[in-house]
Amino acid sequence: METRRAFLKRGAMALVGTAAIPAFLTRAVLAQATTALRNRRKLVVIFQRGAADGLNIVIPHSEPSYFQMRPSIAIPREQIIDLDGFFGLHPAMQSLKPLWDQKHLALVHAAGSPDVTRSHFDAQDFMESGTPGIKATEDGWLNRALQAEDESRREVRTPFRAVALSAQMPRTLQGRIPALALDNLRDFRLAEAGSAALPATSGFETIYDQTVDTVLHSAGRETFEAIKMLESADPRKYTPAAGAVYPRGRFGESMMQIAQLLKADLGVEVAFADIGGWDHHQNEGSVNGQLADRLREFSQSLSAFWTDMGPEAEDLTVVTMSEFGRTARENGTRGTDHGHANVMFVMGGRVKGGRVYGRWPGLAPEQLNEGRDLAVTTDFRQVLAEAACKQIGAQDLDLVFPHAAITSSHFLNLLA
């Protein structure tokens, strides 16, 4: 292996500065020829698109107002998975209870954006850019978090440093640091930030098959072999760890493929995935129904991912977010409308779990935001800033979240 790496490095250095070689391939070869990046802390960010109903996900079952305001969609008290005597999980999330008991799962309730928009588009944009109320921001907070890493980690150069399981580059990862959007590993289609997707097993070979320089062509073939080595996470050969059962559906597949990439030791530092279908204005359901179906896929995917990662899960932190919550009261069509505060999940080996963080604002009429929503008491950026700082070494929080004035004193101390 050392001989092969030395050979690849020599070939890579010969190609540096050659205009015919895409920067993506140069970075890939240099990554393979240098440190394998084992045992590095990694951050996975999940966006629940559509505004999930946090009050029916993590239920304040000791609040009398909860049952009064939701006569048809409230979860019956006897079916709630109790967590601490006040809060409980929706029964469809049973698969996450062991992680709570093992203190690998923490919750932050009444979290959200200080911006009061009820527009899905604006709210998602503000949370992904990390600049609520400012539409002119060009890059995403997670890309800036990589820019803000300490010097020792900036030396890392790998095209797999930031990866999204998405057909297009999500707003969260747009920016100066190169990132990849992988629609589906099964199709081996890689889309670099700002470019169209390319089938790796044909597009890159074509580049070199058309090269007229014999020496360059020979080195190029070795470069492509390095690309294939970096793509060793072949879904046709991958088998999740014993006990890891991913549910069918896009999100379960995304989480399995993130696990596959992380375990392949490609140098992934941050990964992003999303799951839609949370906008339940009608027939949201209670123990069963639309929300329950979403939660079952969501929670089973997370628990399978944790099991699949095995010992490597100790170096992981997973953070979830949604653009805003839902109204405290159900509407006339047995659903909920656009609200304000929501709940965030934080899962990982360094998480000080088994507790709900944040200040609970209450559900009494006078405690509600605008008389209708759970009020925000924790800025979502406080949670993300702590994850970015402690997990991937982002030191300059003013860069990550400009205008927020967030320092370590604002952390909830979720992570050890």
C-alpha cells in the first residue's frame, strides 16, 4: 500500500499545474497519497424540510394545555414514551429510546430562528445560510464552519471533505470550500459544487481517453484508479453492520450511504442529508397517520445509522433541524399550520444525552408567540455553533454566524 501511495503521489505531482487535469482529480489523488484521516471527528447535519410538528414529536405531556389545544391529534398520555416525567417521545420513535437511555441522545426544545417568517422558502434559506433575516448571504453556515477550522485541520485536502446526499448542492454547503453532492452512490454520480452531475465511471475515463499526450494519458489512468479507490464505498458490495436495519425510503438510503462513506475512510468531515414531508396542514394524525409515518422512517434511519457505525459512532455528532414548528392548536382540518419554535435532536458519542436542554416557555395562552405558537427560547445557532466548534474545530464563530455575536458562553454544553 505504501509503495502504491508513493507511486500515486509521484503521478499526482507530475500532473499538478496541468490545465488539462480537473482540480477535482488533483485533489482526489493528493488526498489518497497523504494521510488517511482516520479517527477524525465528524458532523452530520439533517434538515427536516416542511416544518415538523415538534409538539407531537417531543411531547410536553405534563402541560394540560397540550391536550386541550389538540383534541384530535394529541398523543394519548398512556402511549407517550416518557423521557423525564415532563417530556416524552411520539410512540413511532421507539427505536431512539435506547439511545436516550444510553445518554447518546439529547433534545433541545423551543429552539428556532429569531426571524418570525412563516414562509418555508425564507425560513429554510435563513437557517441554511445561518443569517436569519438576511437574504443577501451567499454561502451556507456549514461551509463557513469548514472555513473557520483551526489551522491544523485546514491542511486536509480531500474532495470528500464535505458531502451532501442530494441531487443538487444544498444551501447549507454552498461556499468557498469545495463540496460534493452525491445523488445516489448506486449510480456513482458525483456533482461538485457549481457543476452538473457526472457519472464517475464513464465521465472521468472519457477525459483521459481523449488525451493525446501518451505520458499524460498513462498518469491519468493511474489518477482514475485512485478515484475508483476513493469510491471504494460500492453499494453493491456494502452490507450494514449486524443489527442495523434501515427502513425503505430516500432518507434511510441516504443515512446508509453516509455511513458507507464515513466507514470507507475517504476523509469526510461533514455530511448533510434531508427528509421532506413534514408540512401537515390536514389530517396530521395522532399515534398513527402522516406524522407517525415520517417519524418512524426518521427515527429508524437514525438508530440504524448509529448501529451501523459501531465503534466509529463515538467520533460522530448528528444534529437535526427544521425551518420552524407548527401552531400549538390544531386547525379545523385536523392538522397544524406554520408556527415558530421546534425541537432539535443531537446524537453522538460525545453528547451529554438523556436530557432535554433549553428553557421551556410554556403553552399557556399568554406564553405563546403571537398567541398561537411555541415561543423560541434557544437560538438554533447556539446548537449549531457548539457542534461546529467542538466537533470539527471551527474557531471563528463570527465567521460561521456573522452578526449573531455567539461565543462559547452561549453554548448549552451539549457536547463533552
